Amino acid sequence: MARLTCPSTAQASTPGGSATWPSRRHRNHSLKREVVVRAAARAFNAKGFHNASLDDIAAALGVSKPTVYYYVESKEQLLFECFQAGLERIRAGLREVEHSPRPGRERLDEVVRHYAEAVASEFGWCMVRAEDQDLGPELSLHIKKLKAEIDRGMRRLLDEGIRDGSIEPCDTKMTAFAMAGALNWIAHWYRENQPMTPAQVADKFVAVFEVGLLPRRTPA
């Protein structure tokens, strides 16, 4: 059974990043482990989880297969880490706005930006397109709990925006589902070689949601 390990917020929320193996002067275990996870995410994105092998990941890094095994126990654990690293970016956004005095809609915008950038990152395919059944029951349950936490956070911000008047009254459950569905679909069409950066994609989505969430003016 793969270990339940969680990358630090700083590592998981760093945008971009390289899948190049650090030079010998870098002895930081966490940094090297993060590079392995990033390389795995890119391999899964390019070939799919079942077709990508640990040999592919090792070759992309220019290291041996035993070196990859030093940092992770299995391909399943790598998929779990990719899921978790992507979801952590969204959770970090929720934590950042948790105690902010800003209106609910503005705080929700920040979370949407984190969400869109996460799905447009190398972890997006694993977060959205990799099947949950590729993980064992324990790891799959852990991912489902993290996703439920994000859903509750988005609904909470919608509720708070409705109360403070910054969001038009709506069915917060259905609205959160609609927003998540639109954001998750980014993984089906966005590629790193596109002219738009993940940050620009995020801005476009915020602009679209802003129009729909703004309170309606009562006709005179």
C-alpha cells in the first residue's frame, strides 16, 4: 500500500516548475521528490496512466529506475501525489481567503483563479481525466474527501457572497457544480504549448463567472 504523504503547500502551489533532475549540489529530498512527481504528471498527461511507465519517468529525468523508487513506492503512489499536488493548489486558495474581509464574490474569484491554474498545470490531467479507480480504496477515499472539502469551500463563499450582496441569490449547490464542471473541462483542451498561460486562462474564467454572479439591477 502506498504511503499517504502530503507535499508542502509551498511545493504544491508553486506554478510551473521544472521536471529536470536537480544537480548534485541539491541534496534536498523534498525538492527531488517534487521533480519526480512533476515528471510523472507530464508522462501521464502525454501517454495516459496505464501506458506511462516508471522507466519513461526515469528516462525523462535522466536517472535510473531505482532512483525513482527511492522517492516513491509505486506508480499508483505517483498518481496519488499528482492528484494531491493539484488539489492542494485549490485548497491553498481557500485558506488564503478564509479570513479575508473582502466580499464573498471577490474571495470566490481568487479561489477560481487557483482552481483554473491548477487544472491548466501539469497536474490537470491527473486531477480530472485520470480515473479514480486507478487508485486503491484508501487513496481514492482520501482524494474524494479533499474534493468534497473544496466543494464545501466554494459553496460557503457563494453563501457568504449572497449574504453580503456581492452575488446574485442562487442555488449554491448547483452553481458550485456548474463552476467546477467548467473549470475541470480545462484539462480536456488546454495544452502547455497554447498561447495563453494558465494565469491568463484563469482570468478569462473569472471574467465569465463575474458576469453570471453579479447581482441584477432592479428595473426602474
